[in-house]
Amino acid sequence: MSKALPYQDIQTIYFAIAAVVLPFAAFVINFLFLGKSKLSGWVSTLAILVSSVLAAIIFTRVWNVQQIHVKQIWFRIGDSYLYTGILLNNLSVLMLGLVSVIALPVHIYSTAYMKDDAGYSRYFQYLSFFCFSMLALVVMDNLILLYAFWELVGFSSYLLIGFWFDRANAVQANKKAFIINRIGDIGLLTAIIILFNQYQTFDIERLFKEGGLIASSTIKNGLWISADIQTPVIWQYIACIGIFLGVAAKSAQFPLHTWLPDAMEGPTSVSALIHAATMVAAGVFLLGRVYPLFNPAELTTLAVIGCFTAFMAATIALTQNDLKRILAYSTISQLGYMVMAMGIGAYATSLFHLVTHAFFKCLLFLSAGIVIHQIKHIKEDNNLDIDPQDIANMGGLRKKLPLTFIATLIGGLALIGLPLTSGYLSKEGILITTYEWAQGKGDMMLLVPLFAFFTSCLTAFYVARMLLKVFFGDLNLQFLNPEIKIHIGDGGWRYKAPLVFLALCSLFPFFSFNPFLHEETWLLYGFSAYNSKSVFDIMHIAIPVLVNGASLLIIYYAYMIYMKRSTIVLPQSGLLYRLSFNEWYIDRFYNRVVVKFVLVLSDMAFWFDRKVIDGFVNLLEKIGVFTAGIASWFDRYIVDGILHLSAVIVQAIGGFARRFQNGKVQYYLFSMLLAVIVVFILKILIWN
Amino acid sequence: MITLADFMIVSAVLFCTGMFIIVSKKNSIQILIGVELMLNAAILNLVAFGKYDRINNSGQMFALFAIVLAAATTAVALAIILNVYKQYKTIDPDKIKQLKD
């Protein structure tokens, strides 16, 4: 640390580190010591409870008070120092608080929800690890560690989505989520590399603060000019596209949104966490961190993509029959709103929507979890062959599950954005800002607020459809199988307490004392630096009135369709219906084109590998064998031949000499005489 | 006058005869006779060269010694032959091959 910090700031930093590390400690304890124990759930819950208390303390100390940034050298490569540290600013502490506060009810809920599951302890290990990754992601001060935890969030979500790994669907889903997230990760990594090349630092504060490195760099004459480096402007576009890919993959934006509906294969409590605070929020959080990087044109693109995603997801949600799938598409739709809000410059409103959405979406998922759990009970008690998530089987649960009904109602109204809920405040903020933004941009851009408005109406319809089909009317199961016995209820306090808490947080007083004016929300003042100053005019009243009026009409229309059956129902075979029901054929398109293309490519690579590379290797092998054959022949006939020849010669000589040793005394004498005579003859010959 | 050369010739003939008998005969007794012939060739030389010695008749004296010794060795050799016969039931040296390795 370069300069001495006041004692309280150091304490805050330690609190932040503790808040991040506690879930990890819970993961380690569960992993090492509590193999199958039911205690593991409470260890994780305790860790996240302490984390959220610490996060709340940090929040009060940092929010709108000061920014704390400590760092120290991590390692050095050449002349580049890499720092690691913690950056606590308004965005970090908001996310820190949000993640831990959302994770707490999910943990409590999970201790009850997962109690009969064989993988209870494993579940809490993953859950703690997931929370740790996300908490670390939001407080890191450099892009390298941000990226590392970004990957860990993806990895731990992979583990959780595939929690029931013995189900083929879950395995498919987590593979899909992982692969799509990898695409985003590559984008983010590319962007980080480009940024480092341009600015020689990974430090988020230096890069992105007001008047920081990015703010002071310009684009001129096709060059991207920063303090000392000029590069072609194309790199700036690539960096932005990379960041967008990362955001699109994590926050499920078109065209990388298809993993999110499939991620429903995980336990419902995990879906609640993924959809509310941890996984999908990471993308929007990243946008918030690197916001100054985007120039106006890129922001407009972002707004259009967000708007399209919101609209597309809403249309898909209209016709889905799977309870969790409806909620998943509503999440994609709301994330589209957030990205769109980022694109139009409503930075604060976007984050505000992220926070409100986290609460009510978590609430909706936990309620859906209870509903599905109870339907599953009916299914198991009566040996029915039904899909417990199919809303066609439900109905009339209002009386059986009163608390769940109220919670879902509050969550649903917040999702539609009706007054008195938190969703109203943030959504109207986005809609009004979108309208104001589009006014100065020409007619084409008016389509964006128009579609946002239309999406809001669609939201009203599908939420109403879901609520009516699940909670009103009569239980369809009982209608189809009159003999079944039903005894279900809201469940114990571990189900009820999280619902009550989240339902309270989804109401307006938590964010603003004025339930009708989003401008008075405390949260928006935290990010005033980026917020476009808007003039209060008639539209600020007209748009909410218009949107809510339309929403109410549409809810009434849905009521007429599903309850009274008096209005004309749209045909279930039209082109639009099929488009919506089949999720715009995007998945099918990916399977037919992208996946098939990759498979064909792999097949070709496989063929190439087998025929060419293996062929080459085999050829080498044959050559090797042939050479070895020659060497072996040489060895056997030449080298060994010489040896054998010498052996034969020695043997022959030996045999010859042996003949003199035949044991006959006279022969010895004869030999001796012969030798003497030879000596004499030789002597005579040499002398003469 | 009989010269030294005549003695030498007789001696050489005797020696060669003995040698021939030793290497060619298939009976150990005949070989022993050959050995005696060669011995007598040597004794004849001893006596013939004794004429040139400073002491008179020393050659003849040594010849007598040698004859006595030859008789002794012949006795030993005959004893050996007898034992060989006991062992191998033959005295043909070609059939006794135990010296072979």
C-alpha cells in the first residue's frame, strides 16, 4: 500500500476480504470435513449471513462517502508490474451487498429444498463456491483477476446446472451453458489483451475512472490514440465486441441467450440465484465497470440489441408451458432492458433495475420452486406420470399455497411494473429515459422505445397467464384424475422466511418513499456522474400512466381468455404461435447450422487425423520397420557372420590340434619325432 | 681298422631300428625291445667315445653301469606292462587311449 490509510478504511478492506473469503472457507470446510453431513448447509448459510452483514457495513461506509482502493504488487514481468487489490466504489459495494443479500435467503431456502437430496453437501459446496466467485468478481480491481473470477463464476454455474448429472438433460444443459460462456470468455479475454496493449495496465480504476486513461484517449482519423500508443481504430471496435460477447454470454443477450432457459435443469434454488444476483448480473456488472470504453455508436448498438433481446424473449415467454422456462425467458427479457438502458446512457437506472429485478426474480423462482415441489409431492403420492413443471397441470393453488401465492403475486406485479412495487420504479425509469433518448435520434430510433413499450405489454400478458394458470381456477390435475388425494402446503419457516423477506424487498419503500416517481430513488443518486440529467416534463407522467393502463387492460384480457374463456383465443397453429413456441427457432438454427457445422468440421479433422496424420505416422512406422529389418539383416549376417566365422576357424584349428592328443603313446612320440625332423629340415634349408 | 665312424654307423642303425620298432609295433613287449635297442645304441657310442677319454676303460665302466640300469628299468617296465595288462586286458598301445583328454 502506497499511502497510509485511515484505520477505518483498512478495517473496511479487511471486512471486504472477509466477506469474499467466508463463502470460500465454507466451501473448503464442507469439502474437507463435512462429507455427507447435514451440517454443511448451515455452515454455508452462516458464512453467507456473516458475509451479508459485513457487506451491509461496507455499504454504509463506502456508498456515496468515498472510494477505497488498495493494491499491492503481485508479480513483475520485465518492466511491467502487475498489481492486485480491492476496489470498493459505489458499484462494487452495491453488487457486494446485492449478491450476499440475495444469496442469504436462497441458502436458507435450499437447506429445506434440498434436504432429501443425496447430494445435499455437494450442493452447498458448489453454492458457496459460486457465491465466493461472484463476490470476488465484484471487488477485484484489475482485469486479470476479474477475468479469473469471471471464469470461476461460469465454472461453478456449470457445476450447479449439472448438479443432477445423472439426468441426460442436465448434462446437455450444463455443457451448453459452459460452451456458450466460453465464447463470451474468449471475447472478454481478447478485449483485456487489447486494453493492456493500448494502456499498459490492467488497473480498473486507472482505466475507467472519470478522466482516466480511457476517458482521455480519443479516436481520430481512423486511429485510436491514447497517452503513448496509437493503434488502428479497428482494435477499439474489437475490444468493444469482445466485451459485448462476454456480456451477452453471461447476461444471456441475443444471440448467446440460449443457455439460460436450458439452465433450468439445475435445482430451482440455483436458478433463483443464477437469475437474480450471481451469474447473469455479472454481465451487466461488467458493462458498468467498463462503461466509458463504449462510444455513442457502440452504445446505440448495445441499446438495439438489448431492446431486441427483451422483445424476443417476451414473445417466447408468451407460449411456454414450463413454469421455469417462462421465468427464464422473463429474465432474458429483463436483462435485455438492462442492457438497453446501459446503451441509452441510463447507467444508474440500469443498475437500479438490476437490483430490483434481483429481488423479485429471486422471489418468483423460490415461489416456483415451492409450487414445483408440491406438484412433485402430488405426483409421487399418487404415482402420476406428469411433468411437475408444466403449468397446464396446475391451477387453483391459491387456496393451497396462500403465502406462495401472495409472494408470486408481488413478484409478478413487480415484473410487470405495476405501481407500489420496486419493478415499477426501475422499469418506468428505463422506459422514460428510452423515450427521451430516442427523441433526438430520428424516426428509426423511436422503434426502440416502441418495442420496449410493447415488450412491457407482453410481459403483462405472460405474467398474467402464468399467475392465472397456476393459482386461479381449479387444479387441472384433480380435474383429470378425480381420485387423487392432495395435502400440500407452503412448507416450514425455511420456505416462508425467504419469501417474506424477498417480497418485502420487492415493494417500493425499500427503494423510494414516493411510490410513483423513480427519480426519488436513493440508489440513482449513487451513480449521478453517468446519469443524463432529464427534464421533468409531462412525459414523466404520461408514460407510466400509459404503460400501466395498457398493462391492466392486457391483464384483464388474459383474465377473460384463461378464466372466463369468453374472448377469442388466438389460434394455436399460426405462424406467430409456432415462432414463439419454438423459441424463434434459434436453438434449432444453432443445432442445424452451428452445431452441425462444428460436427462436420470435427469429422473432417477426424478424417484428416486418421488418414493424413495417422497415415504419415504409419508410413514413418513402416520406414522404421524396414530400416530396422535391414539393420537386423546386417547384424545377423555380417556382424554375427564375422563372429561365427572366427569361431569356426578357432574350432577348426582346435579340431586339428586335437587330433594329436588322441591318447596313443606312440603317436605322441611320432609327433615329437616329426617336429624334431621338421626343425632339422628347416634349419638345413635356412642355413643353406 | 675299425674307425669311430663305423661304430657311429652301427650305433645309428641300432638307434633307428629301435625308434622304428617303438613307433610301429603293436605290442608293448616289442616296444620294450625297441627301447633296449636304442639304449644299446647309446651304450655303443659311450664305449666308442670312451677311447678318447683320458682315463682308460672309463667308457666300458659306464657301459656296465648303464647295462645294469637298463636291466633295472626293463624290470620296472615289464612290471608296468603287467599292470597295464591287468587293467586293460591288452598290451596293444593303440587300444589304450586313456591319455586322451
